[in-house]
Amino acid sequence: MTANAANTTHDLLDYHDDVYASPTRTTSFLAKVAPSPYFYAKFLSNVLRSSREAKGGRYDGERWSVTSHEVLEALESVGVRFHVSGVENIRKLESPCVFVANHMSMLETIILPAIIQPVREVTFVVKQSLLDYPVFCHILRARDPIAVSRANPREDLKAVMKGGVERLNNGVSIVVFPQTTRAPTFDPTKFNTIGAKLAARAGVPIVPIALQTDAWGNGKKLKDFGAIDAAKTVRFAFGEPIEMSGRGTEQHQQTIDFIQRKIDEWNR
């Protein structure tokens, strides 16, 4: 699938009035007593299979979204519930966009392709270290992400501006997590303007994403492999597209306001 080709993948989630809510399902005894090992066994099998496909040149956008959806189902199989809203705001886009989201865990990087890719071609701004992970690196590289080091902000900004504009001009939307690190709470003061700057430079809208993904914990030794808390609900909310003007300062604040408002609603 080329970057500017029409995406023919069908929705993988069963939306009702543009909202997905996990159906009630029976959880096995093993999944109840050991949700983390049960999930990670499925997840690692998925990663190994996807990596083989990527190394063989068979991991296109459709396979990415399908394998992402399989991880979502694996999380549901241990009792994690999902709630996704605002997907109609992706469907009504007339151009690629910059998705700007808060960042809580590994979950959003893995699951967002199941939501966005069936609607619009997408890739991510990711840490360079993820591209160096054994096995997992082949999957990410197949999706042509933009890599940043998180060590040199000036060079990272240049990489995002150059690589982001190129991809956006080719019809590929970009997911940006402007926080410098994952955090269990949303701190607007640590939410930088890189997404707004990219959208302003490319002349495309921002679509804000508010998310709550702490059902997939951050590990102490291996940050990406923390405990799975099956009692928690995972939430994604996509906001209305925000058209850019000027340097993007106002639109950056609108993005923060949307994310903060949604998180406050969820935490009431």
C-alpha cells in the first residue's frame, strides 16, 4: 500500500454511533489469576510473527492494523475493557493530519494503529531506542516512523520537521506524543509544542487524542513490560480537527484543553 493510496482496510472495531465499547466476554480462569503472563504470551507470539512478516516485506498497513487489533483482543481476553470515541473526526478529514496525544504507557503505541490505520494512513514519531529493540525493530521500521533521540531537542525538532513534512506531503498522518516521557498523570507544562509546530509547518490540521492507558503498566526493569491491570478501562477520545493558523500557539492550547477536559471527565 503506497502512502497516498486510498486505504481500503475496513474498521476492525465494532463501532456503534462512532463509539466502541468492549463487549462483555468470559475470562478464563488462567487469565483471571495471571493476567500479565497470559497477555504477554499472546503479545510476544504476535510480535514474533509480525517481525517475520516485516523482515519478509509483507508487513503493510493492513497487516499492521490487524496485528494491532489482535493485541487489543488479547488485552480484552484478560478482562481489560476499551472505550473509543470520536473516530468520526478522523473520517471527516480531507487531508492528512498530526495526531497529538498525551502518553501514559506502551499500550497506545501498539493499539492506535488498529483505530487509525483502517481510516487513514499513519505513522509515529518514536524513540530511536525502539528501532534498536531486537525483533520489534523490524515491525517499526516497516512502518517508516520518524526517530528521535530525546537527547538533543534541537536535532529532534529538525528530524520531526523534515521527516514529518515529507510524510504528510505524501498523505501519511503522524502521531506525536509531545511529553518527554510517559506519565501516569497529565502535566500541561511538560507538553511541548512539537506537534503544533509540525502541523503549522505542513499546513495540516491537528487532531487531539486524549487517552488513559494505565491498564498496561510501566515496568521497573523493562519499562515497556509492566503489569496488566485487568480492572482498568482503556480510553481513547479523538477531538475535532483543529485548523492551523500562525505559529500554532492557540491550537496547541486548544489541544491541551481538550486532553485535560477529557481526563477530568474520566477521573470524576
